Amino acid sequence: MSAKVLEVRDLEVTIDTPSGVLTAIDGVSFDLREGEILGLVGESGSGKTLTGRALMRLLPSRKMAIRRGTVCLNGEDITQFDESRMRGIRGRTIGMIFQNPSSHLDPVMTVGKQIAESIRFHEGVSARESLSRAAEFLRQVDIPDPDVRLNSFAHEFSGGMRQRAMIAMALACRPKILIADEPTTALDVTVQAQILRLLLGLRERRGLSIILVTHDLGVVAQTCDTIAVMYAGRLVERAPKKELLSGPLHPYTKGLIASQPGGAKPRQQLPSISGQPPSLSSFPDGCRFHPRCAFSKAACQTEIPVLEQVDDSHQTACLRWHDLVQQKVLGAA
């Protein structure tokens, strides 16, 4: 088994609001191993993106803070690093592909200079050398004519090319870990497939460890080794991909899988999870999924489920998983 490159334990992120402190990420724990692709999955608002940004210490508001937990990288807890040390980690050890590259690429700076800037900051090479390396990274992400495209601006790139440029920028300083936040959103199916093949190829060539943040289980099924499912700021299930997709042990995971396109029988309506995810200010007591769960009991409304080890590789946070497996509601068919 490969070595752990990242260990996240009991991560809690809070937001200061006029009405009080709200907990957005609540006790999230997982490991990432060398060369592993971990899919962080859930509906919009489940806390996936915020978790990824917390790992980078790039929370989107000053009112947000990591209040508890550890993020251990090479045995050191980076939540304790000052901003100067974190600048040395970002890009060089952990890279991130942000959602919507159009919002994160500078419109008045050429793509080549944006990539070269990161290389110069972290490695202190000359402007000529950094631009040469920027062209090489554009070539690695399959952008045609990289020496020419180096001098292009973001608006001159297609959506797929902008996404490739973001990947090149994230990889410019050869990080060991890549956090990819919805890297295929708003791309057509053909370009999505190209981006996913690119990420898989980078993993194979460089031993890159990837956290893939997505709501799309189809993307996860094509790329990931392990899946971690989030709901309302908590991790509710984690398992190897094949084991989780063939035998989910949480009703929410089962609902996500059933609601994927292709999950319905011919001439039948596509299944869906009833209700809506709770807002940050109105999380229910007990299991946060219980208002939408067809199998909840009285205990689910008051008792907070912990992530329980089912076997060596499968964890679930459902109070009733054992009963539901015996009833053949959950688990492998």
C-alpha cells in the first residue's frame, strides 16, 4: 500500500455571522495516498469546495476560519503555518484547479506570463527560463502551438483550453498533490473526456495524488480510486470506488447513485432524492439527512452518527446501516 501524503482529521470550518458562529464543515476526516485519486462528492452546498479551499488555507472570506482539526502534510500540521510558510506550500506542494477558469485567469496578462510568474516565485529562475518552462507545461496539457499560445490572453482560448491552461498553472511547480474543483463543469462531453484523460495521464506519469471535487458520479466512476461522500458539511461515507458504487451503505449515497442519468428503467421517471439540502443556518439535529431519508427512525433525529469503520476500507455514518443491509435496502444486491 502506498504512503499517505495527506491526513485530514476532524476538520471544522466556521463562519462568523451577525446571528452567531455557524459551522460549515463539521469534523471531516480522510487520508490521501501517493498516486491516489480521491473523489469528493455531493450536491451543491454540501461543503466540497470549501473543504478543498480549507486544505489550501484559501477560505473565500475573512469571516471564515479553521476552528478545529489538523491537515498533516509530510507529518506537519499546515493549519498551524503562518501565511509566509503557506505561500511556500501553495503551488509547490499542493496545486489547485479552481472552478470557472475565466474568473481565475488574469484578463490583462498573457497566459504564459501567468504560468511563468508562479515558477519564478517558487524556483527563482530567470524570466526566459520560466517562460520556456511555461511553454513546456502548455505542451504537456496538449495545447497546440504552445510557443505561440504562450503570448495569448485568456479570452483568446476556448473553454477547454482555458481549463487546460489552469491545469498547466497548477502543475507549473510540480506539486505532489492536486485539488481539482469541478474541472469539467460547463464543458461539452468530448472536452470533458479529454480533461479527465489528461488528469489520469498526469497521475500515471508523475505519481500525482488528486482530490477531485465534483457532483458528477459519472466523472468519479471514470477516474477515481476512492470516493468520499459529503452532505451538509459532514462526511457520510467513504470507500473504494467499485465497493461504494456497487454496495452503498448510506441512504444518501444510494440516492445519489440512483439519480444519475441511466439509473431509470425505460419509460420510467428518473429517481430523485426528495426535498432540498438544508441551509447553513438551519441544519437539523441528529443525522442531517434524516428529513429527506425514507428510512429514518426517532434516533436519527437526535443522535449524531459518526463515521463508522465497516471493514478495512469502507466507512459509513448511518445509524441504521446494519439493519438496512439485512433488509437488503443497502449494500451489494
